[in-house]
Amino acid sequence: MPEVIFNGPAGRLEGRYQPSKEKSAPIAIILHPHPQFGGTMNNQIVYQLFYMFQKRGFTTLRFNFRGIGRSQGEFDHGAGELSDAASALDWVQSLHPDSKSCWVAGYSFGAWIGMQLLMRRPEIEGFMSIAPQPNIYDFSFLAPCPSSGLIINGDSDKVAPEKDVNGLVEKLKTQKGILITHRTVEGANHFFNNKVESLMGECEDYLDRRLNGELVPEPAAKRIR
């Protein structure tokens, strides 16, 4: 798993990068939790997501937002971190010009950044939002949400209460042309203590089904086949 340093908007960014053997393989970007609350690219869930995509032949990158580890700059309340994520995707795409599609997976704060990146980059065809926090962050920019994806949370999450996540899901489910899949991990808190295996099982199942042409709106599913 090569360590990489690439240029971001506020200086160098540090990441871990695993290219696929296939030139045209899809790209996956993994975004970590809140930098001021211990979030880094070495978070266990971020690592597991990275490994999940890599195992399925994606070109995969996880990286530290500005000010974390060897990434330069300082915390910027989301605006700068979104720019970091866009730069990270640019960097991978510059190395893989034949890659046509991309996925973004984010956990907690990273889920908020990932959904914003999704709005700006039409090549992102799938997303995973793990324990998003609509009670803290504004997700109203998803109007409309451009891609189908998975939202997954724990039913014992005190940081992002279940009712708030359900509200976000219900709002997105009314939109046409996409399919939002919502999964709840029973007994899981915001950190998925002792529940990471269950979380990853749901994420893997979702990704495998999407790669098989499932869990997208009917017309799109027909096109894939």
C-alpha cells in the first residue's frame, strides 16, 4: 500500500494509494472523520472501506485532510476539506485518465464532505455515507442528490441520532432517478464499537449488488445489463 504525497490547495496532502491492475478500473476515495476529534485516514472503518474497494479491483485512495499527519495546512470547517477531497480525486484521475467512474465513501464528517463532492463531480456514480450527521451539518445542498448510494447508521448513535438520519433518508428517497438504500446496524453507536464487522458486511453487500447492476432505478439497471 504505497504512501503518497500529492499537492492540495493548502500544501501537500498525505495519503495511501493502491492502483488497480486495470487501466480503466473505477476509482474509490475514502474520507475520514472529523480532524479535530481524532479522525485520520488510519481510522479502522476508513481502512476497512479502503480494503473493501481495493479487493474488488478499484483504484483506491484514502488521505489525511489538511493539518492531519503529514498533510499541510490547518482545519477549515469543511470548505477547505472539500477542496482537499476534490484535489485528491483530481490527482488520482491524472494518473488514471482511462477511468470513467468513481465512488466516494465517507464516515461521519467525511460523509458530509463526500456528499458535497458528489454534487460537484458528475463522474461519481455511487456513494457510501456512514453515520452522517444531519443534526449538525446542513445536507440541503443535495437538491437533487445526483447518484444512488448507501446511507448506514447505528440505532444507538447519540452523535447522529437515528431520527435525524431517517429524516435525511426520507427526504432523499422522494427524489426521482436515484435509489437511496438505507441500512441500520443494530446496537451500534457512532463509532461502531464491536459492530465494525456488521457495518462492513452491509457495505460489502451493497457494493457487490451495485457492481452486479442492482439497487439502481429500473431504467438505469436495464442500461447496465
